[in-house]
Amino acid sequence: MTLIRITEDNLDYAVSIQEELFPGESARVNYEESIDGTTDYEYFLLYEDDACVGITGIYHYPDDPDSAWLGWFGICEKYRRKHFGSEAIKLFEDMAITKGYRFARIYTDAVQNDVAIAFYKSNGYTCESYENSEDPACLEYKMLIFSKPLKGDDLVLWNDRNIHLTEQIAKQRKYIRRNVAEQLKYEMLQYEVIQG
């Protein structure tokens, strides 16, 4: 499996894969911030031979220098149950170790997500629920956090520290609203051209 960094050249393709995996959500702003250097987060297309089988990323929270987080991870439907997911998780963990992180962490939806939950557990991750009064989105979107020690350390659970879910959702909604507004403007211009 090969990781291909998401750049300006493959951004639209990466977003199309992300939208296929996470309908109604948008990673475009995250990807753009990675590309322009606003963040030091990294996002990748996952390739097996010449086929793009999914997407992944690695990021961190400044207030926790010991944890690498798996970002926007998913395997395309037709490539699932072929061990690409486990292989991609291993690549993420190896990258995290190389960068000096002690723990690998993932957050995901707690509701109607049994396959992903079982997948993370089968890859050695410990699950805990996430509730943080400083992060009100977690009241609306029930989340789970999965953690795994990387260097033989004892596991330190996340214990409801802020994952800034509210900020991430606001970032997605801002992009989605902007995109809808641009689409409506385009459709209005098309209508005006047709009406003459």
C-alpha cells in the first residue's frame, strides 16, 4: 500500500473520495489547511497498485504532544474486507511512531457504526465514550474515542479531554454553506442566460 499526499493537484479527487465515504460531511477545509501550511496535519490517498482504495490522515492536538490522531480515514466500499483497512491503520501507527508519538487515537460516531467500532477493536484499540461540557457538539453527536499505546507504554485513556468536535463541525458547515451558495449563484446565472 502506498500513501500519496493530498496536494492542490489531487485535492478535488481526494474530496470526491471523502464525500463517497462520508456523505454530507466535508474534509475540504482540513485538506486545504494542510496544503497551504495553516496546519501541520497530513492527509493522504491510499493506493494499492494503481487503485485508490481510500483516504487517511494524521494530526494532533497542541495540548497533547503524545497522541497522533487518525483523520478522515475510510476504505472505499469495493475494497473493504480485503485487509486494506488494517494495513492502512498499521501505516498510520508506523508514521506516528516515526514522528515520536506514544499513542494512536481515533474518534468516530457511536451510533449506527458497528462495523467501524468492531474494526478498531480488532486492531487493538480500546474504546471509551466522549463527553465534554466544553465541546457541546458531543451532546448532539455521540462519539467514541479509541486509543492504543504505540511504544510499549501503558495505555493512558483520553478521559474526555476536548477534541474540539464543535470547531470541526463549524468548519465543515461553513464550507458546505459556501459551496451551496456558490452552486445557487451558478444556477441563477445559468437561468438568466437561458431566459436571455
